[in-house]
Amino acid sequence: MSETYQSSDYIGGNHGETSYYYGYEASKCKECGKFNSGEYCDDCDDADRDWCFQVKRKGNVIFTETCTELGAPDMFDLRDCFTRGMMAWAEAADRQVCELRKGLDLATAEVRKLKAAQEEAKKQC
């Protein structure tokens, strides 16, 4: 089942075991570079932070990009940043699928070579 939610400083949704979020609760401190899960940096108190788009599966973070990395002109435009985050996540997922396919193709080719070598070895016995 899917659900969406929005407030003045965050937006997100859940679908199955995956959650999508953009807002202040996922941020990167511009001073020390640390990722934080609260309103302030754990180390730098009131330092400027770059809000993040984050995807979690079963509660574990699997993707994070800052507003700056998303190329969003306004960190507080929640819908724009969320949409950009979803597109970045889809692009990253597509790249992973392509890499997996390449790996599978290579493994399949190696298995075929081994089978051919086995057949050749059987003929020579």
C-alpha cells in the first residue's frame, strides 16, 4: 500500500518496504560534511545544512543526494526537490540494472566457454 505526506519543511511517501523523503530531517552539514538525521548538525549546532532526498528500504538508507547534488535552485521548494530526487534515484537504479546485466552477460559467456571446453574434453577421451 502507498501513502504520501507533506508538511512545510518535508515531503515523502512510502510504498511497500521502501520510503522516500526530502526535507530537514535528512541533511548534510555544509561546515563539516556530516550527514544528520535531525534539525541540527550533531557537531556544528547551527551550521548551514543542505537538505537531502533519501530512499530507505526496510529502514536502511540505500540512496541519498543533497539539494545541491540534485541541482535544485531552491532548497525549500519541496515538490521540485522531491521530484528531482525521484529522478536521480531512478537514474541510479537504472545504472545498477545495466551493470548487473553486463555482469550476467559476462558470466553467461564464461559458462558457455566452460561447457564447450567440457564437451571438447569428452570428445578427446
